[in-house]
Amino acid sequence: MNIQIQENVPLAPMTTFGIGGPARFFAEVQVEEEIREAIAWAKTRNVRLLLLSGGSNILVPDEGLDALVVRLTSNEFSFAGSELEADAGCDLFQLIKAAAERKLGGWEKLAGIPGTIGGAVRGNAGAFGPEIKDFVTRVRAFDTELCDARQFDNNACDFSYRHSFFKDHPEWLVTRVWLTLSSVDTSLSLRLIEETIREREKRHIQNVRAAGSFFVNPVAPQEVRGQFEKEKGIKSREGRVPAGWLIEKVGLKGARIGGAVASEQHPNYIKNDDNATAAQVKELAQKIKDAVREKFGVELQEEAVVL
Ligand SMILES: Cc1cc2nc3c(=O)[nH]c(=O)nc-3n(C[C@H](O)[C@H](O)[C@H](O)COP(=O)(O)OP(=O)(O)OC[C@H]3O[C@@H](n4cnc5c(N)ncnc54)[C@H](O)[C@@H]3O)c2cc1C
């Protein structure tokens, strides 16, 4: 066997939240053959198989995970013309910078979203307008139930706001991604990347001990949308209102349970402010959901994966 199975491996340092207990079993995998080995190993021991990538959209429970947690560490990438082919484990930010050096871009506003390209495809990550779906042409993914790989074109990925086929089908692991980028001037592209990071810092959504937006921006009834549009002077998109605005409206901006805080600057970021536990984060999230449901009749759904 090529893969090395470790026991009781702390997961908190592998997540941006910095929260949670150990994985009972843990392995790093690179190629599909190693994924197959991990699946077979988990099957014979009757334990669940879970994938962790950049750990920037996940809350690990305090007691840890009674599972085999695998981490995709493959991070090779190459360019051919305007196409970028990248292993799922590649860091998104590194890819955006490497593309700029090759005079390729168009996706600079995604700079600063932590995590891997595989994770970004699974959640159709986006910021300031563009989403990863705007650049993806093809995806290779591995079905952990049938132990088989398949290619998906952009349509088959079924992308929509913070959603893809892979989100609904966690048995599929994205292993490789092909993207088509536009021709850009390297220095302009690098400048746009820097400006994007500065904007994220200004908005307090950069380098936060959190999992990004905790809730998806929900579709809201007409009167709630009207209230939002009147107050903010901006049109709601796809019938959605920002979850952070709803949280502010129910008076829970800055709310704290133990070390878990709904950020003052960006209330949809639940932060680990001071040794928060997963239980505290979950309790605060529940409090927010209850308050928003009661006041607005809107059901908030988690964007972060709460295990
Ligand atoms: C400070 C901060 C800011 C953020 N800002 C943004 C933002 O602006 N826009 C945005 O969209 N998101 C944002 N996020 C959320 C997060 O960065 C994205 O969701 C990111 O794409 C997750 O990728 P990851 O590799 O870290 O996934 P992980 O957190 O490791 O995994 C998340 C889920 O995806 C699954 N997954 C991971 N990799 C794969 C794969 N290869 N195939 C199949 N499933 C997979 C995992 O099993 C898990 O269920 C932010 C997060 C933080 C901490």
C-alpha cells in the first residue's frame, strides 16, 4: 500500500476556524490510485471516508471525527494557450498569481478566497461578482462509491450560486480542473490582485479565523427584499438578501457565545475569537437561525460544512 494511515491526527490546525478534535484516521492522497486505496481501507474497517482540502469552509466537531479523513495534496498545474489545467489540491490564490505571470487572468477578484481549486469548484466560490463557474470548462472527478472517474463539462457541473453537482453528491471528489482564462497584462493583473486583497482586508473578510460566510444569502419574501433595497439603495440579486444584513437586523451583530462571535464588521462571519469550541459556534448559529426565522420568516442555510 502506498498511502500511510495515521491515527488521532489533530484537524483544528488544518482548518481556518482552528476548531475541532482529531481524525481517528488520516491519510494524504495524491493520485486516483491512492484514493482507491483509501476507499478500500475505509471499507474493510467500516469507517466513513471524508475529504478535507484547504479547510476553509468546514467546522470540525469538538470530539473529532470517527472516520478516515483524506486530504488531496496533489498540486501540479500547467498552461496550454489560454487553458489552465490544475490538480484539485492546488491553492486557488497561487493559481491566480501564477496565471497572471503567464499573462492570463480575468479571475483576479477571486484572489484571497482561501482554499483549493477543488474546494472552490465544489462550492462555486465567488467574490465581488465573478464565480469560479465563469472560468471552468471541465472537471475530472472520482466517484468514491463506484470507484470510478468521469469528466464533467461546465453544464454537467450544474453550477449556481454557491452550488454545484458536487455539493449535492459528496461521494464525488473533484480531482482535476480545466479553466479558460483571458489574455491580460501581467502588471495590471497583479495590481488588480493586490487591490482585491486590500478591499477584502478593508471589509474584514481576509485572514479571519472563520469558515467564510457561515450562511448562504437566502431567497427572501418580497417585503423583506423591499426593506433591504430601500435601506441599502441596492437591488437584491436572484431574490436574495445578504445573510449578514438579516443578522444585523435581528440585533445579533457582535453576538457572542463563549469564544464564538458574529463579526461586528461582517456579521455573517462567525469568528473563533478566543478558543471557541464547535459547540459554541453551533449554538450561536442556531440562535441566529431562530431569530431570523422569527423576525423575517426566512430559513438560513449553512454555507460552511458543519460536520
Ligand atoms: C477568511 C475567509 C474568507 C472567505 N471568503 C470567501 C469568498 O469570498 N467567497 C467564497 O465563495 N468563499 C469564501 N470562503 C469560503 C472558502 O474559502 C471556500 O468555500 C473555499 O472554496 C473552500 O475550499 P477548501 O479547499 O478550503 O475546502 P474545505 O474547507 O477543505 O472543504 C469544504 C467542503 O468541500 C469539500 N471538498 C473540498 N475539496 C473538494 C474536492 N476536491 N472535491 C469534492 N469536494 C471537496 C469538502 O469535503 C468539504 O465538504 C472564505 C473562507 C474564509 C476562511
